[in-house]
Amino acid sequence: MQKLGEFKLPNFFNYPPYFTLQPVRETRENQIQLWKELIIDFCRTQKIFVIALEVDFPLFSNAAIERSLSHEAREAFLSALVSDGRAEWMDKGHRKCLVLWHRIQDWADLIVNFVKENGLEDSVMTVEEIRSGVESRGTELHGIDRTVLMRALKLLEHKGKLAIFKGTSADDEGVKFSL
């Protein structure tokens, strides 16, 4: 089995037709499903949140079989993730895509569990502490994209589980949990 770093690639990654959008609807649907799963799994294990279509992305080419996805195929696979609610285009031109390997609600649930597991129910933390602090090391929250984190925190704020307060800069935005 071929690997990309420590990531094990699926068998279809070595099958040249999967690097070309398939013309037959049923085959294309299968191809898109396989690519969606691969993109989500790879992004989760590598903690990748943003894919830029204009920039080389490791999954989109396979030197061993001398194949690369066309721009059209890249956009089709990412658009399928967007349709499933697993990604969002970050610009109107579809050049950058925010990959949500957890939906925002799932990230919010992870934050609630993190707070409870660490006894932080009535505590105050900075946004940066949640993203990169000692408490978050070894959790999925460590290294979370700031945009994704803020959206999950705002969802929890809307539900009355925390309050976000602004500091003098983005680095000292705070969160007061009230679970």
C-alpha cells in the first residue's frame, strides 16, 4: 500500500482513471464518493483545514503513475464536499476551500467535552489557549483553524454555553465558559 508520509493511501489512488473525471454518471458518483472520503481522512489526519486549488496539494497528484487531477476534477470533488456540508468555499472564485472534517456542531461538541474533561466549566481562556495551549495538546482542538474555532465558539455562545469577549488584539480574545 502506497503512503503519503505516514498516511496510507487507498488502492484506487494507484488506478489512473480515478485521476480523470469519469463520464458515466454511476462511475463518477462512485469516484466522487471515494475522493470525498480520501480528502476528509487526509485533512483530519494531517490537520489541514484549507485547500487552495491553485497550489499543489499532495493528494491531487500521484508521481508513481504520472497522474494529476485537473482543475475541473479538484473543483468537482471539493464542490461535492461543500454540497455535503463538509467544506465551504472561502471565496466566490472557488480558489480556496475550508474543509470541515468535523461539522461546526461537532467542533462545538468537542469544545464542550474538552471544557468538562478539564474542569473548566466556569473558567476563562483565550482563544489562543484553546488552539495551542497546554490543555489542548493531544486533542483534536490543538491546532484548530481559527475560523473554524470561532464559528464553533459563536455557536456555543448563541446557545448560552459561553461568552466571547474581545481583547485589544485577536491574540487576546477570551472565552468565559458557563456550562
